[in-house]
Amino acid sequence: MKELRKEYRERERGCVDNLVKGSKVVLATLHGAGGFHLRNRQFDVVIIDEASQALEAQCWVPLLSAKKVVLAGDHLQLPPTIKSLNSKTKTKESNEERDKERNGTDKKMTLENTLFDRLLALHGSDIKRMLTIQYRMHEKIMAFPSAEL
């Protein structure tokens, strides 16, 4: 049984590796991008959807394997969900000073600050683009709630 399990895992790993190698597009969660099957792979473009709701640390997982990155999301909508009570405050001034030096901003950096926020603070609003076409639903379906509300 032990040998059969080992053979099964090796075959499964080989199948998934072949699928990933032969794919033009690979979809993964931020966490899954650091998984065994995607480890040590390089991608031409990594697109992080809802980047304004993702912790910055989570975004670095796929960024390490990317040649180019697109962050998609609305930084004026929902921030990341933070459950830790002490994540929003810093206790030492030295941490704040270090953050100012690293980020080039006077804003306190907490877990609620996303990579999206950091890039906007560092480079200004010239790096963002507003999408003008909505692809998620048909125009007639979209018009109904807009008209009713």
C-alpha cells in the first residue's frame, strides 16, 4: 500500500506539472500561487484581481514569479478584512519611522494598507486607470437595478 501511494503521488505530480507547463493561462488564488506545483515557475503576466482587498504580504506570493504585474480593483471600496485587534496600531515610534523611510510616506502603515495603496502613495494617481467598459453582465441586466434604484 505504501508503494502504491508513493507511485500515485508521483503520477499525480507529473500530470499536474505537465498540465501547468502546457497551459497558456494558469489560475490560482494568492495562497495557491505559492503551492508546490507553481513553485519555481515564471509567468509573463500576473493579474491580481481585487488587489485592493488583499493583504500586501499575500500579493508578494505570485509577484515573485512575475515579469509583469497588473493589480485590478477599486482602492476606494472594501479594504482587506483584518481580524487581529492589534494590527491597526503600532506601539513603537521606531516602527513608524522605519515605515516612513521604506514607503516614502508619512502615513502609518498597517495590515489594512494594501500593495495597491503603497503604489499609489509612492507613484501617485498617474499609475492607475479607470475601466470604462463593464464586462461582468449584459447591458440590459445592468440597466434594471440602476434604473430602479
